[in-house]
Amino acid sequence: MYNIAVMGDLDSVYGFASLGLDVFPAGAQDAPELLRKLAEGGYGVIYITEELAALIAEDIERYAEQRLPAIIQIPGIKGNTGAGIQGVKNTVEQAIGSDILFGSEPAGEGEPR
Amino acid sequence: MASTQIKPTRMELTRLKKKLGTAVKGHKLLKDKRDELMREFMDLVRENMELRKKVEAGIRAANVNFVVARADMSEEILQAALMVPKQSVELKASSRNVMSVDVPVFDYTTRTPDANDIYSYGFAFTSSELDGAVKSLSDVFPDMLKLAEVEKSCQLMASEIEKTRRRVNALEHVIIPETREGIRYITMKLDENERSTQTRLMKVKDMMLEQAHHYSEK
């Protein structure tokens, strides 16, 4: 059994508490330590706001090769930085060598098709 | 040059031939693995992109709702309303094997089956916008979980594809040609040795005949 965590600035994450997810407001200083604790503490999915993820990219990178936890970027209250979409593009680039699928799509505020 | 280090013996030749056989077989298998992984990855990453767009739009909309809800209520009441959640989510993670890559499969159960348990507050002091905001967030949640599963799978598969591609290339462009070269070198060397032995024997025979009968064989 695993839990689900949401990390980010308080304004972006407090709503998720109502769904029954564990909410952890964090800044750039305490985020790496918190992420480590969550990853080892039985959290299977960790949602993290794009702004916070950008600050602790190396710490997130460490869990990329592991099956769990899945660290997923979500847009915060300040809007969408496009980092999540960029992440998907990066995986395509890693797998294929160049982004042939979504190369023409902008990484910014993409509306669903 | 690698061939200078190869000992031109029959044993080495057998070893190299075996190695070549394994390398060629391995190359074919790895290439098949790469192609199949690539095919699965393509489907999955398209789904990933679609889900991500859907989730990001959903969360953006929910965030807008939350901002509106906050504008209508004091900070304290809002905090108090969401402080003790009624609902909790438990995540079950199993794994699926795609071409030897272990990808996670998530399944969640809520503690209570009642869909209305996302409202962890009495409705007396909170605005109706908050209800809407919480509802909109809860609507996105199944997609968020699906996104987590798909995106993690994509990441794991991408790194596996990268690794497999490197192996395929190393076999195709380094190991197999080098082994072929080694086999060629040994075969040539052995042939050469045989020819030199042959001529030596012929020469010796000539000399022996010359000694015995004092004539040279034509």
C-alpha cells in the first residue's frame, strides 16, 4: 500500500487535501530533504508543482530510473510553465533521438486538443 | 588494431566463431526488443501527452475556482474547512512487464465509497464556490493518477530504449565486425602456415631424392 503526496507552495497544493492526498507545503530549502523522506517513506506517487520541481531538478533526477516513486509535475497556482510538457518531449528525445512527435507543438500554455 | 593481439590458433578460431554466433543472435534479439519497445513507447507517449494536457487544463481550471473561492472567504475559515480531510486515498501499485521493463500500474481505493466525502466541511460557513473548486479538482484526480502511471512508464521505457539502442549499436558496429576481422585473420594465417608447411615438405622431399639417387624430380 502506498500513499500519494503533493508538494509545492501552500496556495497551489492545499486543495488536494480535500481529495485525501497528503499535502506538503515546501520551499526550495526544505524540498530536497522532504522529497527524500517521502520517496523512502512509502509514497508511490509524488505530485510536485512545476515551479518547485525546477528548483530541485537534480534531486528529482535521482528517482528517474526507479520504478517508484513516480514524481509527476503539475502546474501550480501561478500558472503553467510548460515544464511538464517539456518533460514529455524530453523522454521522446531520449528514446528516439529527436523529438519527431511533438516537435512542432509549443511547450507553453497548450490547450487540450 | 585488434587482430595483432589474436593468437592464430584453431582453438582461438573456434572461440571466435562461437562468439560471433552469440553476438549475431544477441544483436537480432536486442534489435527486436528495441523495435517492440519503440512501438509500445510511441503509443504510450501519445497517450501521455494527451493526458498531460487534459490534467494541466483541469488543474488550471480548478486553481481558478480555488482563487475565486478564497476571494469570498476568510483565510481562517478556508484553512479550517480543508484542515481535516474526510476522504483518504490508498494507492495500490502493481507492475507490468513490457519487454523486460518493469512499469508500474496504479490502482486506488478511497477509504469511503461515498463520492460526497470530498467535502470535508459543513456547508454553513464556506462559499459555494469552494464546493465547485473541490469538485473540479476531484474530477481531475483519476486522470492525474493515470498520468502518473503513463508518464512514469514512458520515462522508464525511454531509458531502457536508450540502453538497448546503445547495445545494438555496439554489437553492430564494434563487436561483430571485430570478431569477423579476427576470424578472417586467423583463417588466413592458418592457410598461410599450411602452404608454408607444404612447400617445406616438397623441398625436403626434393633434397632427399637428390641425396639418394642423384637426380632431381621434375
